[in-house]
Amino acid sequence: MARNLNDINDWNDIERCLKIGEILLMAGKITEKALTVALDLQKTRSEYVGEILISLNAVSREDLEAGLALQEKLNPRCRFNMVLN
């Protein structure tokens, strides 16, 4: 079952830092195939995975922003390299 991007309580069992692609996948907002394609494209582009997913029409900007807001709440101590997903 997909997790709710707007309910932090739906993510309480997560104990590790999650990348945005993982969050969107776990929330049912993208498919594994879309994430794989985005990660492959990221190797040749200097773009964030989220922006690539939007350009592929794999996710809405609204869902990406909700995922990023959730990521910040879940991972307050995690700092991902901005070039990585």
C-alpha cells in the first residue's frame, strides 16, 4: 500500500535517510521503471532526479514538492549531495 506524502505519521517506521526517488516510489507516485530511467538520465545530465522525473511526466510538481517537504521532515540530519538523487 502506498504511503501518504502529506502524513508524517505514515512514515514513522523509517529509520534511515531516504532519497527523493525512494520517497516518491514508496508513496506510489512513480514507478520503478520511471525511477530507473531518471537515474540513468541523471548520469548524463546535471539535473536533480525530481526535475528529470517532472520532465518525463512521471510525477507532478505538486507531488515532488510534497515529497521534498516530507524528506526534510524525515531526514533533518541527512544532507545529500545536490547532484545525487
